[in-house]
Amino acid sequence: MKRSHVTNVWDFELELSDERNGGTKPRVVLGVDGGATSTISIVLSTTSPASDPQVIAKAVAGSSNFNSVSEATAKLVLESCMAEALMQACITRADVQAVCLALSGVNSPLDAERFYLWLRGIFPNKGTKCYVCNDAEAALASGTAGRKYGCVLIAGTGTIAYGFNEDGKMARAAGLGPLLGDQGSGHAISSNALIAVLKAHDGRGPPTALTAAIMEKLKLSSPEEIIGWVYADTAWARVASLVPVVKACAKAGDQVAVGILEHAAEELACNVKAVVNTLKLSGHDGSKPFPFVMVGGVLEHEAGWDLCRPLVDRVKQAFPGVQAIRPQVEPAVGAALLAWRQTI
């Protein structure tokens, strides 16, 4: 088998090949969800093309968003994470029937083609089908049992709304990264909170409980130290980690924090509406049912604050037929389901 650049992570295959020695070949697919915060690989096993797949292994690694870390680093993380999952499952690359690489940052056909060629180099077996897509497709699939239909909203470190209609047409909104806005994302919420603290400090904005809460969280003695903290390490996930602090302050009644979260809900709803309208998912009068899948840490009910409720309320006002879904499985399973559908 062709060796990859990270040769040592695949050394386990030599032992597995010797142990199996011509035994029954397993039916497995591999799904990878690569984001700005973490990378997760899932191995699904099926006994036949018609049977429901079962998760048999899972591996977790760091960020593989090549816009946040370097592309070389992203590929190292992805390959190591895939190898770890297959090693846990006692599976070699030759046994994998299909791989779906769902990556945040894959925003064009050129991005997808570049990573497809890289992935094909790792899985050179002609019997292995390879598929590369934006991570939003995997998130959608996690709520629709692998079906590419409906609208998904990811709101984590970054945010994107993404969808497909029944004809297979795709549309997206946002997902531009922090330098171009990504309002409603964890990074934007946290950045707006930091800005509010600095405005309160120099008199441009009202006092806010965010000041004391963020100072305590970051172990800083003065709001002026926020500047050094931010520019010392601009990793997106590092800034976005302040979202729970904002939610806690909002729950306690701080109006600045409440305003930041209400603005986030409005921006996220705007992203969803743009995709739904482009794809005409709701029909002519807005009453046609369609799945609306919501994933991401920003949408988790934490610190006593639920961002999903105001978001869904705003979407339902525009599209009464919407079917809001919080998936029971993680997006990496959605990626594996997309891979599985390549085999049936």
C-alpha cells in the first residue's frame, strides 16, 4: 500500500494485515468532521449494504481548519485522526469502502479538489470512494439521516448556514471567517463582548457586568490588558471560548450581554432565511415543511441561557412550516453517513 507523508501513524496496518491473513473483509466507512475547534473521525460498520451502520470507533484531535491553522498542520491533524480511528477499529485503509472529509474552510471547488487529491493519496485503493465537502454538509446529514435536503445552521467558533433543495441545488450564507464578520458565531459574540468591555472602560459605552466576569475568566487586572491578551494569540477558538461568560452575564440580567446575544440570534436567523429563500425550501407561502438542523456550541443551553429559542422563533415567523431539529448524533457521524450513502 502507498505510504503517506505521516508514515508512522499507519504502522499498525502491518500487524493487522498479518493477523487477518485473508479473513473476512469488514464493511466500513470513515467520516471526518474537521473544524476550527476540533477534528473528529468516526468509523461506521455495516454487515450489508441495506443494514443500518453502527459506530465502532471514534478519534478526536485539534483544529483542522486550514484558514485558522496552516494547511500543512491541518493535514497532519486530519491524517493522524483518521489513523487513530482506524487503529481503534482494527481496520486498515484497504478495508475502507468510502471516506467523507467534511471540513470547515472548504468554500470552493478548488478547495475540495485540493483536499480530494490529498485524500486520494492516503486512500489509493480504487475500491475506496472519497468525498470532500464543507463541514456544513455533515452537520445537515447528522439531522437528516444522511439525506442532503433542508437547511443547517452551524454556530460554533464560526458560523454558516447551508442547504440543499430537492433538486440538489446548494446555497450558503455567512461562513466567511472572523475577518469578514461571521456575526452570530462564538468568535463574534466573544469579540463583541470584549469590545463592550473596552468601550465601558474608556467611556464610549455603558457599564457592564461583562467587565468583571471577563477579567476574572482571563485572570487580567485591567481592561487595558485585553489588548495584549487578544493579540498574543489570535486563534479563533481561543477568543470564542468566552461565550459561556456572555451567557452567564445575560442570565444575570446584564443588558449589554443580553443585547449581544439578541443581536447574534437575529444575525443567525438572517443567515438561515437567506438560504431558505434562495432554495425556496418553504414553498410560496412559507408553510411547506423542511428540516432545519441546528448544531454548534453557541446553540447549546448553557449558563442558564438558551439561544435556540429566540432563533427558532425568528425563523418560524418567516417560515411556519419549518421543522427544527437538534441532531441526536454529532456531525462526524453525519460525515460517515454521507460516506455510507456513497456505497448504497
